Amino acid sequence: MRAPAPPRRPRAGAPGATPASVFPGLLDRGGFAALADEHRRLTRLPLVAVDADGGFLAGPSRAPACTRSEACRSARRLAVQEALRWGEPSVTCCPCGRALWAVPVLRNQHLCGGLLVAGVPLASPSRAGALDRRLLGATRTLLELATTRDLTNAALLAARRQSAQQERDRAEAIHQLKDRLHDDIRSSYLHEEPALLAAIRRGERTEARRIINRVLVGIYSAGGADLNLLKSLALELIVMMARAAVQAGGDPAVILGLNYQSLTALARVTDQEALSTWLCAMLEQLIDAIKTHTRHPNSVQLARAIEFIEENLATELGRAQVARAAGLSPSHFSHLMRAKTGWSFTELVTRLRIDRACHLLAHTGEPLAQIAQECGFGDQSYFTRVFRQRTGRTPGDYRAGVLTNPGQLRRDT
């Protein structure tokens, strides 16, 4: 009679495996059971132990179904690796729809596996933010429990956390620096833009190149030797120039094509000299696009002047300043404005300021004094006087009328 075959021992890493030590030399089964009980008491969540590959080592007597899924096994492995990388548990998503986080179990710097939690379904919490606070608290608890029992290399994790924070700070600093540099270049270009457009309209390519060179000096000064940063700043310059070229009468379809070509050419730029050549070539093409397109230049120039006034209503505006922004002489600007609108410069500015005030009165709850400042009237009494002269009502009466009759958002003239 054949003797019965001995029972098959579960393979390591399979649900139901019961090794004498969970992590040999670090944590036996009794120690893990005590740790899991304390963890459940503090967080109400089950704790499992996994090997470095995400395989199940120990935990609840009935292992969760996800321990038998290869995709979930990969997610557990990733959770352990990410915790080691960042020096603290990072919450990830298990394919079975549960939040997942771990603490690496380390002997010196050798990764033995991890202590892992996978028990919170990713569903909407009953109170906004409650799930986030619970997860953050539970991850800290798990790290503290592993640290106090010497199951992880606390010094190594602290160094990893410090390194990760330094990288985040560095990335944030670079982002802020690039923002400031872009703002500086944008301000420099906007200061030069009126003269550049005027030179383009007159066909004075030499003067236009001289202005671009001044802007380039600012770009190279801000970007230093970082070619990628210089290319980024130069590309933003071209985008602003293209926008201005369309406003100056350039064919939008042609300029859009130039922008597409510029991206392809810019990718091939490998040094500052090539970058300068690229910028000058783009300038020449933009000038050609403007000069060859006959789109009512006077109307475009007047529209640019009105846009400039609307952008600067809160400041003191002079005729010469606005004319320069439109690329016109002050006398020609006055003649053009009178011919197209029938208004003087002062009349135009006043009308635009009253328009802005009407919009703010109808759509915001800003105090009258603040609206007066934003619209360039200086003080509330002067604002009230001019507003009444133009509309027949005080600002307060206008706002009250809009509230009682929402369809009337424009003033009576």
C-alpha cells in the first residue's frame, strides 16, 4: 500500500505561506502579529508584509484577493520602491481600486521587502478632505511604527527625504526664475515694441534689426550660457512679435505658417550665434509678411492705440505716448482719430474710461473710490462729476438701476 504523499508546502510569496520569520533577523511571525495588531488599533487598517518583489509574506489570515493578481503585485512592488526612493510612504493606486502605501524594510541599505497597507477604497469621502487627512495620518503612523522597531534604515530614509525636498525646492526655484526672466524679457520687448512696429511699417529694416539686437542683449544677459533657456526666451519673443505683426496688418495665415516653420528651425539651433541668425531671419520674414499684405493699416494702427489706452486706463495718458504705441506721429494720430471716430484724444480717453466704469459698476461690487482709481479718474468726486456729465446719472444711481433692471448694462448717451 502506497504511503500518502506529504502535504505540499506553500511557496514563498503565496497567500497562506507561513515562514518562521517574516523578515529573517529582523521580524518573526510573533513580532509581526504584535505590530499588525498595534497598527490596526491606531489606524483601523490591516497590515501585510511583502517581499522586495511585492509578493505576500504575512498578514491577515484571509489574504485580500488582490494578492493573487500580478498587476496588484506590481503595484505593491512599486509602492515599496517609491517609499525607498522618496524616504517616506507615497500613496499610489492599486489596480483593484484601493489606496496603497508602504514602508521599506531595510537591513542597513539592503532592501528586504516592505510593510504595506492596501485597505482604503478610493471612493468619495463623506466629508470633503476627510480621506486625504486619514491617508496622511496613516502613512505617518506606519513609518513611525517601522522606525521605532528598527525595521527600516531611518537615517537613509531621512537623507532621501532631504534630497527629495532639495530637488523640489530646486525645481520650484528654476520655475520661478524662468517666470521672472520671461517677465523681464516680455517687459523689455513691450517697451521696444512701438518703435519696432513703427520701423517695420516704414520699411526701415536696419532700425528694426537694431531694436531686436537691444532685446537680444537682454535675453543673453538673462539666460547666460543656458542654451535651452535662451531658446525658450527667444521663442517667446517671436510669439510676441508675431502677435504684433498681425496687429500691424500682417497676413495671419502667413504668420501662422512662419510660426510653425520657426519651431522646426529652432530645434536645430545648437549655439548662440545660430540663435541670433534664426531670430534675424524670423524678423525679416515677419517684415515681409506685413509689407506684402494690404489690410487697412490705418484702422489697424487706430485699433492698436485704443487697445493701448484700454490697457493703461488707470495711468495718466498723453497723446504722444499713445501715438508712439500705435507707431504714429502725434499729429497724424490726432488726424486719423478725428477722421475715423469724430472725437479728440481727450474725448476718446474719457469715453473709454466711462465704458470701463459702467462695466465695473454693473458686474462688480467694488467701492466707487476703487473704480475711480482703476478707471484713471484720480478721485471719487471728479469721477462722479464726469460720470454724471456723460450719462446723466451718478455712479451710485447707475449701479442701482442695473440691479433693478439687469438687462440695462449700458449707459444712456
